[in-house]
Amino acid sequence: MRTGAGKGRRGVWLLLGLWLVLAFIALPQQVAARQVVADVPDSPEGYGSLSELVVLIGEDAAGQFADFFAAGPVRVTPFKVIGEGLPRRTTLLGATLADQMTAVINSVPEAEAERELRPARDEQLLRGVLQELDGYLRIHISGRNNRGQWRSYVANVEMSEAVYRALHTYVTYGR
């Protein structure tokens, strides 16, 4: 009878050892998942002027939408400002960001333009909203490709005086 009790203890120790080995294997992956990535120098938060912010947002968003749109035009609508009790209106900043995104997204290198067009189901679209939150500007850009798939990009940047003025200068945008 004693031999059966020894096998049970060995099984418990074996399971405990196996559990510890698996825990040590999984630990680096969990630590890596929790690490915060440091800001890259070209992030939107490191802008020095309004024009630099527009360029940085355009480049970051273009990276997010790389290989998402099919060859062909993408309609970009002016970015609207949203807020409490405010009607959605176009501002100087929203119009400028939309113009920048039009230039970046619709300038496709020849090698990509020559690729086979996917069957068009929907018009390709890019739109955005701007929101002021506690001294920060939140920029949310959404795009839909010709297959009806959506992708989004969000950037939060600290508000400067120039960004604040551009955000609160309302304009009439063509059409």
C-alpha cells in the first residue's frame, strides 16, 4: 500500500515542476506584452509647428493605411470638429489635414498603381473628426477600401496655441 502513496506524491511534484517550467517560459512573453513602447522621435507629440504636426499626422496615418486601399482614387472628406453642443463644422485644421491626407493617400507609386485592381464594390473613402479634450487634440481618421473594410487611426497630441487657433477657425470648404 505504501508504494501507491509514493507514486501520488511523485505525480504532484512532477505536475508542480511542469507548471513552473511553463510559467518561466510564458513569463517573458507576459512582461513584453506589458512594456510601454517609448515615443519615437517622429511621433505627432514631438511637433514644433502646425505645419510639422500636419506632416507628421499625414505620414503616421499613411503608414497605418499602407496596402489598405486599392489602386485608384480615395475620396477624402474634410475633417469635422465634434464637441459638446457644437454642430459638426469644418475648421482650418480639419481642411488642412484633409488636404494633406488627399495628397499622401492618393499619391501611389507606379509599381503599386500597376498592380491588379480588385473588383470595386464600394467607393474608397477617408474621413476624420477632431475633438478637443482637456488640452489635447484627438484626431480620429477612418478609411473604407473598395471591399467595404474599415480601418482607423487615432492620434492624441498636446494642444499648442497655433493648433488651438486652427481648430477654432471655421472655414467653408469647397463643393
